[in-house]
Amino acid sequence: MNKRSTQRLFFYLIGIIVMTFGIALTIHSQLGTSPFDALLVGLYRTFGLTIGSWEIVVGFSMILFNAIAEKKRPEYLALLTALLTGFFIDVWVFSTESLFTPETWGMQMFCLLMGLFFAGLGIAINLQADFAPNPFDRTMLVVKNLTGLNVSISRALISVVLVIIAFFFNGPIGLGTLIITLFSGVVIHFFMHYVSLFDDALTKKSSKEAGRVHSM
């Protein structure tokens, strides 16, 4: 594995770890989570298992849907993303449960906004890695291709469907769900610029070090 591939893998793993920490904070805020996470929590409340386990189950279902809709082989790297995301969601939810139990509305909002911050940063890092597809994002593109709608409308359509399903499973839908839906894209876009600059700096540094080695 060359240095660039190692760097992409590093961004991929760090992105998932940071993103899932943010997801755990939004769950602990008790103000509502993203539409996708609301479904996971709702399934956990209804059927048991863990939130991370449902991430894997729903992610795998999306991978199969995408493969059938596009008449292609399932994207196995996307399954890796679902497995790692599910694992780290459970790690963060259980390890931070005693640390983040906001009792006032102000602390709940702070917890939610911190979750939005870290989740957005993690997604930006993961997007920069461009290492393995995210099942949800791939489904969004599949819906876009099937319907002819643009990305924003396709994402909004999927979010509405997820909220409706989450509602029937008693998922945590609330003010936080609305805030995350409206502002997550803004936060991700903000961080992508700085993550890209950091990635470029690392790449240039690696190139210089490689040049020194060859010149010796």
C-alpha cells in the first residue's frame, strides 16, 4: 500500500470515529437525531439489539436495494462502512452515556450542537478519504438516477421517508431532527474546505519526503 492509499485509509477511519462520536452526542441530547439515526434508535427501542447493530442491518438492506436498482453487484466496501459505523456508534453511545446526560434544555441544545459539529467534521473527513461508499449516500444517488430529481431533492425525499418510518417505531424525532436536516449540509461544506487543505498539506509533505529519499 502506497502512502496516498494509507493516507486515504487514515482519513476514512478517523472520519468514521469522529462522525459516530457526533451521532452519539445527538442521541444523548434527547432533542432528536438525524432522520437515519432516528430510524436506528426507533428500531432499537422496538426490537432490541443495539443502535449500531441496526446501522449494520439497515446499511446492508440499502446496499442490496442499490445493487438491485442498478442491476450491479453489491458494493462490499459499503458493507465495511456500515460495519465500522455500527461498531463505533455502539462504542461511543455506551462509553459516553454516563458523561452526557443533559438535564436542562440549554445543556440538551449544547449537546445537540456539539453532535452536529463532530458529525459534520467526521463526514467531511470521510468524504475527503473517498475510500468506501456510504450506503445512505449511494441510495441517494440511486434515487436521483431513477427519478431524475437533483441530489438535494433526492436526499430530502429519502429523509422524509425515514422520518415517517422512524415515527412508527417511536424514533427520537424532534427539534434536533429539524436542525440537523437543515444545517448538517452547511457544517459539512464548511469543514470540507479545511479538510481538503490539510489533506493537500499532507500530500505535499509526503511528496517532499519521497523526493529526498530518491535524491540520496
